[in-house]
Amino acid sequence: MPEKPAATDYSALLKRARAKVPAAVGTGERFQMPVVELQTEGKTTVVRNMEDILDKLNRKEDHLVPLLLRELGTAGSYEGGRLVLQGKLTEDNIQGRLAKYVETFVICGECGRPDTHLVKEERTTIVKCDACGAHRPVKAGPKKAIVKPEEAVVEGKTYEVMIEDRGQRGDGIARRDRYTIFVKGAQKGQQLHVKITKVTGTLAFAEIAQQATQQAAASQAAKDAKAAEAEAAKAATAAAKPAAPGAPAKPADAGAAKPAGASGTKPGPAKK
Ligand SMILES: [Zn+2]
């Protein structure tokens, strides 16, 4: 049986998933950073959805584009709703610069909404918020840190999702925010807890973490309570007996079995 090259599979998958990701952003109450859609054309990198991004940010290309070009350190032009950039640039790079622009010129410093407009006052540009009325001058330099909105899908985390579709390779497909999640071994119609194993752009890959959601939560809570109880009991024992080298502490319980004085959580009558 001839082996299909994995890369072809992946790019086909990527293409298909990208097409399925809904473009709607910014309609909810929570601000979502527009996501750049890139395309490489010869020696240029094209942001295909530039017009859409400008719309969502309520900014004009003659403001955003020159700033973006300067930040990216490249030449480019806005043509027919697309931003054509010289050179091959990565999605992370462009997305990062866009995020910085949004942080600096769009987001209200008070309420964090994007419903703002820019006003020139003498030589200062002011970001005025249409939602709460606050205004702030645009700072020339970068702020202390770009506060990224919390991503809806983070590698290593577990989420409850609904499998809405079936992928080419038999994986279940779920959606969460702007992410498309491919869940290994999941069936359409299942409601699952899935653990994210990998995130690539707006695509995520996951494995099933738990099927019985409520049961799992309940048993986990019970486990936590039990563990806390055990720890409290051990701490009490440790405090009562100043030194208990003979205590049969299992290695797995080493943390809990430590003398109370070492953990610092139980002041108790520890040995002096
Ligand atoms: Zn505001």
C-alpha cells in the first residue's frame, strides 16, 4: 500500500479547516482579536482579509497599514482589500504586530472594548471610547506588556466540546471560539471533555479526556476533598509527634507527609 506523504494530508486538512472557520469576529460582547489570513504569492505575503480586519477595528488603512509596515520592517501596499507585503513573513509575526496596534490604537484603556475612535488633539492622538467615554493618549512606545486576550483554546488544557462534524481522517471536529478542534477517535454528536495536544494557528488537535463529564467532576471533587482531609490528618500527626522517622510514608505521599514546619501551611506546635 503506497504511503501518502503526511505533509499533503496536513495541508489539505489545514485548507479545509480554514475554509470552515467562521469569520464572524467582534459581534459578541467580548472583543476577539481579528486573525490574519495569509497567502504566499511568489516573494510576497498577502493578508487576504485586511479589509475585514480594518472593518472590525473601525480603522482606516491609511492609519493601520503604514504603522504595520513600519513594525514589520517591510514594504507593502493595500490593494483591493488585501495587504501585499514584500517578503515571506510568518503568521506569528504579522498577528503579533496587529495585536500591538490594536492594543495601542484601538482598545479602550478603561473598559477594554474596541469601540473607540481616534482624535487628534494638537500633536497628540487620543483614543476615545464610544462605549464608556474614557479617553487616553496614544503612547508612542510599547506598553509594558501586550495583554493578549485569553485564548479559547490553550495547549495542555481540557475543554468540554460538542463534536459537530467528522474530519477527512475520521477525527471528530469541534469548534470553540475561532478554533477548529480535531479530536482523535471522537464521534459526531458526542459531548466530550478533550485535552488539547497541539495548537497551530486556529487549528487545534485534541484527544478525549473524559466522556462522563458530570461523574468525572464529581469524583474529582471527592478525590480533592479526600486528599485535603488526608493531608490535614497527616499534618496533625506530624505536629503531634515532633519527629516521626519511623512513619511509613509512601513516596507518592511525600509532599503531604512532610513535617508541618517544612510546608509552612500549618503553624501548629512544631518542634523547636
Ligand atoms: Zn471604554
